[in-house]
Amino acid sequence: MARGLSPVDALLQAGSAQTTTGFATVDLTELEPAAKGVLILSMATGGGVGSTAGGIKLLRLLILIRMIQLAVMRAQLPRHAVIQPAIGGRTLGGLQIEHALVLILLFVLLVLGSWMAFLGAGYPALDALFEVVSATATVGLSVGITGPDLEPGLKLLLSLNMLAGRLEIVALLVLLFPGTWYKP
């Protein structure tokens, strides 16, 4: 039976998900779907760029939001108008924007691909998404799918998600790309 959270539990769970500490103060299997959805968003967002928290990081999310705002603004302005992307009074460089958007895209693609594997194995959609985002963002929260009885292939998939989330996906791809460690 789904249940809501007390204000204290909601604050503690949101903080745990956002900072990716993975500490649960309630049984997450009993949460309402909306509460699970909020925790999924918190886990996916993660903490600050300089922190050890997982997820896509707050600054990258702000860059994505700023780029969407600029796209809407530019549609309304004359073609010759010049608008520089900036956050907090600091101009964003093209490479910084590219890096942030690529990491967000790779994070989303990894989560979607892994989620499809869980859906194919017959797990409920919201719970499967919760588990995959938790693993990819290196949070450690669970709604009961992850455990000793999970199929070995899905355990391996979640392990790869955790590795990609911890190292960051681009760093892992560079590590696995033969051109970085093998010179013919």
C-alpha cells in the first residue's frame, strides 16, 4: 500500500537522494508514485560539480536550462541580436556548454537503455526506473528490486551503471577506447 511521507521524512529522503548519500529513513517500497518520481529527479540531478555526489550535477542542469531559455529568446529577437550564455554573471564557453550537454545526453541514454532491459525482464516501470537512476547516479537507494535474487545479467548492468556514474561516462569511454592506451 502506497503511503505519503511526513515532512521530516520527505526532507531527509530528498536530501539523501540529492546528495546521493543513499540513506533511507522509510521503506521506499511503500512510497506513492509521485514521491518516487521526485526522488528519481533528485537522484538524477545530483549535487554540485565539485562534490562527490553522483547524477548529472546542478551546474550542468543549469546550463541545460539556460540553453533552453536562450533558444526561446533567440526565436523572439532579431537575427542580428547577440546574446551570450551566462550563469551568475559568468559567460559560458562553447566547450563548457558542449561538455555539459553531452554528459547529460549520455546519462539519459544510459538510463534509458538500462531501464529498457529491466522493463524487458518484466519489472514495474517506475520501480525499474528508480533502481536504474539510483545505480547510475551512485545513490544506493532501492525500492526492492536490487538484491541477492536479481538476475545476474541485471546485476552486471547495474554494476556497469554504477561504474559509469562514478567515473562519469565520458571518462569511462576514454578509458575503454583503444586509441587512448594502444598506439599502433
